[in-house]
Amino acid sequence: MQVSRLQRTLCTAVTNSAQLLSRQHALDSEAVHNARKALKRARAGLRLLRDAENRSFYISDNARLRDAAKPLGRLRDEVVLLEKVGGIRSKATGGVNRKLLAALQHRIEADCRRLHTEARDARLPQAKAKEILDVAGGIKRRPLAHQKSGAILAGLKRIYRKGRAAMKLAGGKPTDLNLHEARKQSKYLFHALELVMNDGGDRARKLLKRSKSVGEKLGDDHDLVLLEERLSKLTSQPSRARTALSNHLDKHRRKLQKKAFRRARVLYAKKPKAFAALLASNLD
């Protein structure tokens, strides 16, 4: 893949996220989800171009896109947590469990309404769209056409190396923070591969599938971490019921982590140099 082509693709991803936030129903859950996805894809693209441009541009653009995505992430979290509680509640047995889950759902719904009201009053989507479009304009104007595809390969190798290291750390010490970092890095790898390997055949499809699966499993695990945090604040509810639900969530988390680590062992089996060599032909 040519650097100029990736540059155009990156501009499109950034612009798409801004357009989604400029629409009338920008705070709808689907619009927020798609805007966040476009921003993640864009930040992965920035990482791929890191060796093709001035480092200060990367640092500035990445920070601006990250800051634009943060409030969207909080909105997304509330919606996902409501879905998680709804799923658990539909399978719950016993009056105490149902009462606890109803209280938890009510708390999250209240937080969701508050965040949406604050976002609307502050015209958050419009403000973030303007910031994002400014980043897109800067990327578009940069003279990167002379850069060779080796710069992209170096970026992909760096993303893979960081993901591999993060997963190794999380496997040895599965703290919430380490698992969260492993999740982020695996998603960067997925989006980076998605940007440069759409026509890479069976090998590309397998890499995409594995990186996506690892990110999704660890993403589900992270959602349960957030749910446990909310649960811990419901001190008015019986401690026995809260402990039982917390144990249920912990059990589910262990299963998700086991699946994620199993798939990550295959995804990150090669050393970064060998991984880069494997993909070099796709970037010519």
C-alpha cells in the first residue's frame, strides 16, 4: 500500500466520524458507536503513518482525536451497561436478585440520561465534529506522497510489538489496568490490519478475525469491570445479593479472559520482525 493511499483513507475515516457527529441525531447510540469506531480506525491509521511524518504531528493529532472520543466513550459505556444488566436480569432468579438488578438498571439509566442531557446542552457532538474536521484538514495537507511503504510496515510492526508486550503482561498479571491496555492494543492492531490488508487473502482474513476476536473478548471483560464498579456503589442493597452478583460477574470474566488469551497466543505467536516480514508483500 502506498503512503499517499493510506493518507487518503485516514482522512476519510476522520471526516466520516465528524459527519456522524454533525447529524441531527448524533447522540443516538448507533451514531455514537459508529463515530467512535471511525475514530479508532483513524488513530490506528495515525500509528501506521508515524514513521512517515513529523512526530509532533502524530502526537498532536492522536491527542486531539483521543480527547474527542473520550466523552463518546462514556456515552457508549452507559448504553452497553444497560444491555448487560438487561441480559442478566432476564435470566435472574429469586426476588433479591431481581430487586438488585432493577436498582442497578435504574442507576445506570439515570446516569445515561444525565450524560445525554449534558452532551446536548454543551452541543458536544458539534464541538467535537469541528475539532475532528480540523485534524482531517491537517492530515490532508501533509506532503507524504514521497514516502515509501516501508514506513507503514514499520508502523504496523510497532503496533504488533506493543500489542504482544501488553498481552504478555496481562497474561502474567491480569489486573484490570493491564487487561484494558491489552484490549486497546489488540483493537489498534485489528484496525491497522483492516486499513492495509483488505485484499490480503486467507492470511489477512485469519489475522483480522483473530485480532478482532481478542479485542471483543477483552472488551466484554472491560464492560463487566465497569458493571462491577457500578454495583459496588449500590450500598443500599443487601450485601449478600451484591456479593453473589459480583461472583457471577467474576466467573464470566475468567471465561472471557481464558478465551482471549487462547486466541492471543495464536495471534501474537510470531516475533515482531517475523510478523513484519510475513506482511511485507501486502504493502508493496
